[in-house]
Amino acid sequence: MAGLGDWADAGRDALGRIGEAARGLLAPELRLGVTGLRRSGKTVFVTSVLDNLLKAGRLPFLDAVAEGRYRAAQLRPQPDWAVPRFAYERHLAALTAAEPDWPAATSAVSEIRLAVRFESGSMIRRNLPAAPTLTLDIVDYPGEWLIDLGLLDQDFETWSRTTLDLAAREPRRSLAAEWVAALAGTDPAAPFSEGEGRRLGDLYASYLRACRDAPTAHLSLLQPGRFLEPGELEGSPMLTFCPLPAAAGRAGRGSLHATFSARFEAYKRKVVQVFFAEHFRRLDRQVVLVDLLGALNAGPAALDDMRAALDQILGAFRHGRAGWLARLTGGRIDRVLFAATKADHVASNQHGNLKSLLAGFVAERARAVRFQGAEVECMALAAVKCTETVTTEHDGRQLYCVQGIPLGRDRPTVLFPGELPDHPGRIGPDDLGRFSFLSFRPPPGLGRDGRGLPNIRLDTALQYLIGDRLA
């Protein structure tokens, strides 16, 4: 029979749970991760999200704004002092300058905190003594670091075979020529020497940088990600290895193969797992940005590479015993948004096809993630709108065009960007090579009206990502 002390303890526990629930109603918290494939516009996306939430003038499809329940937002000190703060003010200044320019790309993890005060539509919350405040932490990090999760399910031999197979096909083949030639004169079973190991590792890192920087290649599956953005690991032995062909003889302890294999495993254990245990496990929602138009411009190899990268990313969101993300995070992420960026580079009547095309690339993996209980959504958006859709007549046909200032030019131009297929299966050999979507400059005068940076569907994205926490 329970004594008075037991009843008192139970009462205190119940009151504690009630107190935690009340604090959750008054001060909900959400941690949003933002990443993306190469040149997808992560920095611009985060800057526009912050600017629009702070000013709330261009968010008609965010329910809290549409229903008049949105009060205001303020930037607050971030909780993790060891993580660099996202440079919102500097990036916004670049976009809104007299001569506007795109801000620098993401090269390391950063975060920023925003407090959003709102009136609740919930009867329970309406009866609380104060208006609730959502604490929104946004974490920005390079896309290569997310793709690195795919390494966790591979051993060194499997990763080597896959990577060497990719390097044997264009456009990688030309970019890999010097590294592959060095491998041809190397015996993986030979005793390891630090000088030879560093030479091969440096050549492989140079190959990855060439894949990243080649303007016409638009490659996405670049691993390991820290070879491109080493940060504090610059010069570390954990970044001094590369894939190797199978050894002709037995590769014993102390061989080149054994040393590179050990460093590969150390990279997985001490870099990939540690980063995601420290940062990723605390995320509630995730945005993955994709420059699908750039991949279409580059052709079939870029599309295949993008598909493989998206496949590895979605594989990280598997729940259950087999998923590395579940092991590292406990399956906390419950919503994932894949967004095709730069929707303003095509006419508005093509936005539906852009969304459908992206959905087609992730359809199979997305079904598996949904089956395990997480939500996956696809969307076409532009974090900063640089063009207007206009119509023109050509040979008796009405064409939907875009009007903006292309990069490298100084005055507005009307362009017909062409039409998009609505599914990957409808991209045939004749289609690849005909796409030529131009990039545009930020238009002058951004932000002058004080309503937030002009955008396409940023409010719809925010409704999916944080709308339920503002209810």
C-alpha cells in the first residue's frame, strides 16, 4: 500500500509534467536545419526567411499572418556560443545594397535564433495569461555534410568501388585524370608511407574541388564533404586518404590499403557521427534545397549525380533499426521539405512542373520515409524573386517569358526559358542539351518597402515547417 511519501512524490511528478506542458504551450521551441546541394541558395534562403518573419509583410499563406494572429518577431542570442552566428545582417546588406549582390555561399555550420510572438487559435492557449512565443533556431550547414551520412552504411572497399566507377565516367573522368593516373602506378598492398599517402590524398581532394567548381558539370555527390570544407581538420590525417582499387595481393597491416581503410573508418566515427550527434540529433524539421534547373542545364550526368545524392540524403531519414539517423537522433525529425529553388528563373506556368519533376526524383525513397511515420513534401520556390512573368506573341502563339537582369548584364531582358517536363521519365535524349536556364542578378531596390524580401512560396514553405507551432 502506497504511503504518504509515495503519494507526495507522485503529486510532485504530476505537477512537474503539468508545468512542462504549460511551458511548452507558452514557449514552444523548434529547431530547423537548412542544407542543400551545390549552388542551391542556402544562405539566401535563410536570410529571406529571417527577413520575412521579422517584417511579416509578404507571408499571406502563413496561417498565423493570414488570420491576424501574428504579432512580431525578434532576433535573440543563440544558445550555442561555440557555433558561429549566421551573418544575417551582412547577407541582407549585400542583397539590399545600391549595387546588390548575392551573399557568399555556406562553408561551415552556423545558427541563429528568432523569437516569434503570436496569438494562438487554440482554446487552451487563449486562456493562458500571456501570448505564446515560438523560439525558432535555424541551423545552416553545407550540403556535403548531409551527404556524408551515406558513408556510414559503407565500408572502405564498397565506397572505393563506387567512387572509382563514378570517376571512370564523364564528366568526372576528365576531372579525375591526374588522380587516376597516380593510382595506376600505386600498389595498395605496398607498405604505407606518409609522403605517398599525402600525395594521393591531395590529388583526390583536388579532384573533388574540380568536380565542385566546374561550372558546366554541376555535380552533387561529393564525398567526403570535409575534403571540400575541412574547417578545423585542415591537414589532419583523417583527411589524408582516398579510394583505392582492389589489391592484387594480400594487403596486410601497415599497407597503404590498411592505413587508408583505417582513416576512412576514423572519418566516419570521429567526424560524421560526431557532427550529426552534436547538431543533427536536435533538429525537429529539415529543409533540403535543390538547384534542379542547374542540373538540367548540365545534362544527364548531372541529373544522375543529383538523383544519387538525393537518394543518399533520403536514406539518412529512414526510421527504425537500419537507419543511421534514427540511431544518432532517435528519429526526432518529423518533417522534411525538398525545395526546388530559383523558381523565378522559369515562368510561373512552369512552377507546377518544377515541383512535380523534383517529386519524381525522390518519389521512391519518400514513400519509404512516409511509411515509417515522417512527412516528406516537395515544393518549388524562390527565396528572393528576381524576375517577373510576362507574355509575348510569337508566330501566333502566346509565350510565357521571364523578365529580369541576367548575370553579366546591366539591364532587364525578356527571355523565353522554355518548358519543363513534369516527371523524370519524360526527359528523353532529345531533351537533354536543350535546356539553358539563365541566372539572374538581385534586382535593385530590394527591401525598400520594408515588407520583407520578395519571394515565391516562402510563406507556403514556412506554413509546412513551422505553421503547426504557431497554431
